[in-house]
Amino acid sequence: MKQLYTRWGRSLDPEHVLPEYPRPLLQRQSYINLNGYWDYAVTDTLHRPGSFDGRILVPFSPESVLSGVGRQLQPDEYLWYRTMLPLQADKLEAGFRLLLHFGAVDQACRVYVNGREVTRHTGGYLPFSVDITEYCQKPLHTASNPELLLAVRDLSDTSYHAKGKQKLRRGGMFYTAQSGIWQTVWMEYVPEHYVEEVLTTPDLKRGTVQITVHSSAELPVTVQIRKPALYQDETDADVNARKAAQEVIAEAEGCANHAVSLSLPIIRPWTCDEPYLYYVTVKMGDDSVESYFALRDFTLTPDQKGIPRICLNGQEQFQNGVLDQGYWPDGLYTAPADAACIFDITEMKKMGFTMLRKHIKIEPQRWYYHCDRLGMVVWQDMVNGGSYYKHWFVTYAATLFSRKRLFIPDTCLPLLSRTHKAGRHEFVREMKETIRRLKGHPSIAVWVLFNEGWGQFHAGRITQIARKCDPSRLIDQASGWFDQNGGDLQSIHHYFFKFKFAPERRRATVLSEFGGYSLRIAGHSSCDKLYGYGTFKDAAGLKKAYQERMQRVREQIPAGICASVYTQLSDVEEEVNGILTYDREINKLI
């Protein structure tokens, strides 16, 4: 496979890797970014290595070229990381707590500080944190800083764990597996009792918001809300300066772990054209954090013919979307820069897309923040798990089942690769955690629970659980095949055959995947082999076919189509059906 670089990867500064504050929904004034060069080693046992193999650039996985390693971790191997933590002794002596945060580590890891295990975590797509204060006391009286050590194991697609599109033997619609740390690692000092979470529940109809500050102690809190503003073109520094200057329009006092209700004297709904955000300051004792929310509603409402339509703020909105895999040729799962994420979002907006379906991957929180402030609707997939997929059933046979509109129950767990009870329980836990972590982002309109039967099981019960976690959003229960007639969307994938559908009276009809037209651009493709759903030799043929297909979709809107998702945003390895080339240098459709 030919190695491609993005413009951001070519200009990467190893001393300043993804330096932005990684958690915009709960942001403090200062933090310590731990991205950069760490020591690494690969072993075949869970014993600390006697020596290390070299340096790895965190947070890029060892399989990526930007990591400086370029090695595939195998399921029977352990990946070790080591670095020294830069302490501020005066903070610890003053009684502050030290929190260590990991954006994501794929798949399972053990974390050690100064040789003592401080936590374990399984789940390659979700963040986790640990208080390491007590493990850092000894270095206060010595000249050395504490050692941080990680041991990582990644079973990849050989297990039932969440895996997304990763495959040890990549090819076609499945891509290079990656492992280890792939999101920002960071620390922050907090008071003994600190703000752990800010949960906002806005109500557009009433013009109110409920804010709950979660903490270990029920201390008094003060909440201030600033005048809503647009921040579509600013840098982080610009946003911080502007929001600090915005007038406070609502203020209330309350108690941690109890909802504080505020009326909003200025109502600015969030839309794709005007994505107004309300910034919030929360003060509790010696702690102060910034957050934000937006006023908006995503609902289903029948039109004059009784056909359910997706509405944003009570107005019918055709959600014109594109499938976004979130892969990069130089960083794999990790975007080489914050600007790279912004580029993808803004390029799709320029083309008239109003929605991105984030396909079976969870991004760093900053990606969702950019969708929030830029006005891009998001459909968020849960990350698929399950053991090895039976593609003769979930891909080929399922396409025919869907074509003939045959109902196939998702209770046959062996055929759907869900025989492991522990794997089913893990999926439910991670789905709940995904919703909890992301539901503060106003751009998210839909939770997509299962995709094409990959690890699907008991979708009706899973839908009930998801609805309880977040009743404010729409649910796509089963995207593509194995529709169980639940959720809010009749979700159709269409790559082959003539497109036919019958609108329903309860669920909105969406074309949740279609297109997939392929064009390989010499010098901008990483593979000689080509995969897609219709191949073209030149850009003119691709553009013509794309325009014709989009026109046919638009013609189906009066009949009941409420949203569409074109495959896909960029090429990924063999799958060269992207609007953009894999290196993001060429837009094939302009």
C-alpha cells in the first residue's frame, strides 16, 4: 500500500501535537497536554519490558506513519508506553487533586504510575479518567517526576469487542486495524471537590434550560449564561476572547447534583445556517468551568399527506448527508490536526450537505464541537461489535432480503455473530456511555444503533434502553438490513437494483446509504486495488452519474424520502468512492 500524507501530516510539529483543549463541553482555564514522544515496546507477555524499542508519537497509533513506528500490533502481543509526568509540586502541596485523562485507548489497557496500577479500562472508543494524586506524592521530595506506564492489548476483529471498520486483514469496505492510544492524553489540577460534569437540558418551546452540575459534594453553584453568538470562523483564542466579552443574560444559584432552571430572555434557535450557541460559566467553590448548549429540536411531524417528516425546530428539513468514516492516510483513526477535522466539515457544507453520518466510530469531542459551531447535523452510529461476521448472510443474502422486503428477526444470534453474552452486555454498556458522553452536543440528531446486521441483536429492547438514555433524539434502530420495524426511521441502503420504497405512517423513510461511485486518482490513492459500487474512468463520468443519482433522490422527496446519506466523504484505502481523495487534496466532484 502506498503511503499518502495529508497537508497537516506533512507539516506536523511533534512538539505541538493536537494542542487544543480536548473537552469543550467541560473546559477549564488550564490543562497539561501529554501528547508528544513517549517510549514504546512490544512484548509477548504482560511483564514490564527490560528495555524499550524506541519512541512513539502520541496520540498516533503504532500502525500509523505519523507515530514513527509503522507496526501492526497482533492480538497476542502487548504494547507498552512510558513517559514521565511533569508535576507542579506547589499544586499538590496546596491540596489540589491531579486527574489523568485518556481520550481513547484501543482496546484494553492497564495504567501504572510509579510502578503501581491505578486503573484498568476496556473499550477502544470511549474516554476514561483517573485521580492519580496519591500515586504522585513521593516525587515531591525528590528531583524526579513520576513515571506513567501503560500496557495495551488489542484483540481487534478476533473478539466480540467494538471494532468499527478495523480488520487485521484489511480489504474492500474494511480498513487497517489500529491499536493503542489514539486520542489526546492530558492532565489537569482540580480542587478537592470539583465539577465532574455539566448536564444541560434546553427547552426551545419554553425558552428555558435546566443545568445540573455533577460533583462528589453538594456544594453551592453559580451558573451564568451569556448572550447567544455565532462562532463559525473564529479560532479558539478568538472564541474565548469573544465569549468572555458577551453580556450575561441569565444567572442563577443552586446546589451541585440538583437541577438549576433558568429562563432565557433572548431566544436564538440553532440551525445549520445560524448555529447559535449559548456559553455557560459554572462556579463551584474554587472550581470554574465553561460549557455551552443550543436551543433546537429534532422531531418527526406528519406533513399534509400524513407522511412523517424530520423537522428541525418545527420546520421540515431534508437532511442531505454524507457518510463519514473518519479515517486518515497518515493518522488512521487520528486526524493529524484540529484544522483537518474542520476542513472535512466545511468542505461538505460548501457542497450543500447539511448532515454527516459518523460511521461506526466515535470521534474526539472537538469534532462534535466543530459540528455544533459550524452548523452540521450529525447522525452518530454506535460502534459495532460481535465476533467474525458471516458476510454471506449479513451482506449478500441480506441485500436480497431487503430487496424483497422480507422480515428477518434478529434473534438468531449465531448468524448475527452475537453468541457471547459478555459481548452483548458490553455493547449495552458502551451504548449508554456513548449517549451520556455525547448527548450534550446539539448537532447530534440521530442515534444509529446497528448497521447492516453487524453484531445486531434484540434491536427492540436496545431501542428502549437508548430511548430511556436520551428521549430527545431520533433513533435509527437498524440501518440497512434486518429492520425490526422499530425506532423512528425506516432506514434503507441502496447500492444495487432499482430503488423502490413505500412510505410509512409512523416512521420517516430515509436513504441512509447510497451511491458509492468510485474513481481512482493517480498519485492520490493508496491502493492499486479498487473497491466501490460503480467504477468510473474519469471525473466527467463520475460527476454525471453523481448528479443524476442526486436528482433522482430529490425527486423522491415529495413521495416521502426525508434524508439521504451519500457514500462517502473521502476515499479510504481500497474504497475509492470518496468525494475527496484519501489525502484530502482533490475534490472529485468540482
